Amino acid sequence: MTANITSVASVLGALMVSGGIAMAADLPARAAPLEPAPIFSTVSGYVDVGVGIGWAHNSYSNVSDYGLGSIFTNSGGGRDSTWSIAGAGRANVWLSPSFSMQADVWGSSDSAKIKNCTGCGSANDTSFNIGTHLSYRDPNAFLVGIYGALGSLNGGNGVSASTNHGTIGLEGQVYFGATTLYAQAGYASTISAADSASANAWNARGVIRHYFNPNLRISGELGYAHLSFDSYNNNNNNNSGSANARQVNWGVGVENKFGTSPFSAFLKYEGTDTQFKSSSVQCCVYTVSSNDKTTAHAIKAGFRIYFNEGTLLANDRNGTTLDIRDPISSIGRGFGVNTSSNNNNQLN
């Protein structure tokens, strides 16, 4: 009896093994894990347009030292109202599963005018920039890259002459779930400008983005830029001296993409604190020192149209996630109407 049970068990075991082998033969072979790859293999990106309104507070002080104890001071300031219109187009293409290239084109037109004053002065400017980014990216962890741009500032509250300049820099991102940290540092220099506007600048900025859901993003930014003039010629009267400017910028914004549609809307607040300091020798006789400061605030709103993009979060990790802040244009646009650098035409 025991022998019979053993025989039956042996037969059943053989049948189960052979059946398992047969079933396994009928199943498809398991594919090897795929390398991480971008969501889109084609060019993706967006275009946007926005308008803004703002206000600024200006102050200035001038000290003229004629020697022998003859010192004269002049100070003042005021408030400006501002408006702006801006647009941008950005596109990303993957060169390989880890390397991507992004192209940027952006520009703006800005105007500032003394508040509550009919027929008073105003300052207007336009700026245009074109740039590119080359990046190594792991969409699940980080991005590192370089960027470069060429720009032109025409007019400006502090610089009324046309100024062409270039910008280069390093940038990186780190991803923590629904949060992105973005850091950027760069150097800029004028290519063609009036003698007194020839300058070099550097800037650094940090950005944090958080996604409450894949299509709802809130962001914050803090940055600093410093500009030094290569030569300083007050009013083009053969005067010599030195000048520099610095700017602190900050802001918060929100963007919402409407479901699976290509459209999104954004709203943001931006603030800048811009300061200009100079010292010059007037007609080889006396010295003049100037200190100008403008603190500006703006509310901007607009919309974007995405192409070949998924959610905002997917775009952040796999698409057009980068931008460029041009320090020369930012500082040049930062001065209000009621500053001595604008009223006395010192940067021309």
C-alpha cells in the first residue's frame, strides 16, 4: 500500500513539473528593464505672453565737493507708476536619453512715469534676448548644465543708449518628490555700448517650485546682481570717475494648467531693489558723488500655450524647465524716473 501511494505521488509530481514547464513555455519572455527616457522624443516647449502693472519709490542724493570746505548736497525722489508687456518662447529637444538642449527667446517693453504729475518725465525701454542651455539630466534626481545668451537693451530708466551684451553661466536642479530646487550663477559683459555704459556684471539666483498637484505650481525666487562700469564719463563732458550698481530681486508666482488642454494661466509678484553709486571729477576741478535707489514692485499675469508637453510636473522634469535672468538688462530697467541717474542722463 505504501509503495502504491509513493508511486502515485511520483506520477502526480512528474505531471505537475511537466505542466509547469509547458505553461512557462507558453508565456512570453520577460523584457529587460528599459533605460530611463524622456516622456517625449520630439521637440516640446511653450510660448507665453503677459502684462504687468507696478509702482516704484525712488530716492537720490548728490554731493558736490568744490574743495576748501565748499560742499553742496542735492537730494530728492518720488514715486512712479509702471506697466509692461512681455513674451517668450522656449523649446527643449533630447539629444540622447541623458542630454538635452533648450532654446529660449524672450523680450519685453517697459514704461515708467512719475505718478500724479501731468506732463512730467517718463522712461521707456525694450529688451530682446536669445539663449540656449545644454544639460545632463536624470528626471528622477537632478540636472546640471551650462547656458549662454545674447541680449539688447534699448533705452532703460538708467541707460538710454542701446546696449548689446552677452551672458554665460552654470545652472543646476535637484528634485525632491513634488519639489524642485533651481540654482543659477552667471557672468555678463557689454559687447557694444556707449563708453560710459560699457560694463561687466555677475548674478546668482535661487528658485523653489512646489507642485500641489501635477498641474498646479507655486514658485518663489531670490536673486542678486552686481554691475561695474569699465569707465564712467558723466554727461560725456570728458569727466572721469567710477560707478557701479547692484540689484536684489525677489518674487512669488502661481501657474495652473487646465487639465489635458495645452493652456495654462499664471500670476506673479516681482520686486527689485536697485542701487547706483558713482564718483566723478567734474572738469578737473571738483568731485561729485551720487547715490540713487529705486525699490519697485509689479504684478504680472498672462497665459502659456504648451506643445508636446504633459503636466506641469512632467514638463519640469522632462521638458522646458529652464530660463535665464540677464543681469545687465535687469539692472538697466531697474531705475525709476525720479533718480538723478535718469534725470541727469548720467549713464549715457
